[in-house]
Amino acid sequence: MNGLSLGIPGVGVVSPGTHFCALYSGPAERDRLLYPFLEEGLRRGDKCLCLIDDVEPALVRDLAVGQPGPGFSRRSAQLDVERSSDVYQRSGEFSVDGMVTFLAECVDAAVADDFDLLRAAGEMSWVLPGAPGWDELFVYESSLNHVVEEVPAILMCLYDLKKFGAEMLVEVLHTHPLVLLDGTVIDNPHYVDPTAYQGAASAAAPPRYPLVRVDASDEDEADHGWASLTDAELRVVARVSEGKSNRSVAEELYVSRHTVDAHLKHIYLKLDVHSRVELTVLALRHRFPKG
């Protein structure tokens, strides 16, 4: 069962045992990722799970399953939708063991019901109010990479770039081997193996979670490169770091697509980066204003 489509237009295939994050800006972009992901699962006959707070679960079900007709009962039985906050904080606080156990039970139940795959999407803004146990979130995200690699599941964690601060988004990149950004699934160069990540997280010395670490000389070089960006280039970086496509950036800035492409080429050279993920990390590290 290799080469599974995510169902998202323009995005390639993944393998069972994949845990990835999808970075987006606002509800409309989220929906362009979430619903095709669920609909592809329903089409394939997967067991689908959606955890979301920003939309009423009943509305998600209605939009994903569709109107009554042929196959409606089957599709309806395939999809479970629950509030993120209810599931991630089932005992009143977030628990790594509790959440890992929940997902393992979901996989077991799917297999017992003769589904070939569990396809799960979790919208993560439940953590932002600072729910009890929230500081264990990224230990959990890291743990999932060992949990999921041997099971028939695809897990998509949804993070809104407009809601999460720089340090938390850096941790998102540390704990997901694949990143869906700007319509492309990217092998994440900033991913940290769970053993190394959790070893650092359990160390007594702060910070609790490892941040992007660079040598002092590299950091000075990065700062120098950042300072060399023009105002026009900074405006492009602001929008690219929100996950927007070159076409969308061009439309917002009232310039041509060719101009945006040229700016990005110069930006990559100045900052010595090679992907939009790396550029996003640098933007987050510099607490780039999104205006």
C-alpha cells in the first residue's frame, strides 16, 4: 500500500506511516487542505478522523460526506469528527500517553473494522489558550514519529501561521519530518529525530524545547544576510512565510509573477537557503512582522 494520494491538488503521494504538518494561513486555506484530504480517504474506503475546534463537527461531516444518496451510509460510517479540545484534553488536561493511546486505539479499531488505513487530521489551535499540559505538546508530536511509522495510518497536523508564534512554529518544524507548505510536501531539513529531541526536552537546563541552533559564525552570517534584504524583498518574505504561493504574493503586491520569482532567487542567494521551509524558519527566527 505505497504511494497514497493526499487528495490535495498539486501534492504528490505519501506512504502509510506518514506524520506531517500542514502550514496554512486562515480558514479558507485550511479548508483547501482539510476537505480534499478527508474526501480522498472516503473515496478510497479509509477510516477517517477529523479533530477540529474552529468549525462545528456536524458541519465538517455534512461538507465531507455530502448529501444523502448512493454510498451515503458507508461514507458516513467512515468519518468521525470530534472537537480537538475534547479529544486532546480528555481527562481535563493534555497527556502525551493519553493521546498516543487514543490514536493507537483508533488504528486498532479501524483494522478491526476491515479498513486498510486510518487517515487522521488534527487542527492544533486548541493548545493556544494554554490548556493544562500544553507544554508537552511537542514531546507528543515527536513521539508520534515512532508510533506511526509501523502502522497503517496517515496523520496530518494543521497549524495556522496566523495564530502560532515564532518559537512554537519552530518546534512544529523540529517535530515533523514532512511539511506541507505552498502546495508541496517537503522533506523537512529541520526535523530532529525523536530520540535526540526528547533527550533535549528532558534536560534540566532551559529552554524546555530545543530551538533552531546555529554556530555563532552562521548566525552572524544569517543576520548579515537578513539585513541586506530590500524592502521589496522583505514584503515577499512576509507573504511566503505565511505559506502563500508566488501567484498570490504577486497579486497582493500588485507585481508580476516574474518579479516575485526574481525576488525569491535573490533572497535565497542572500540568505543561503534552498527551500521555502528554510526561508520560513528564518522569518520566524527574526520574528518577522506579517504586515
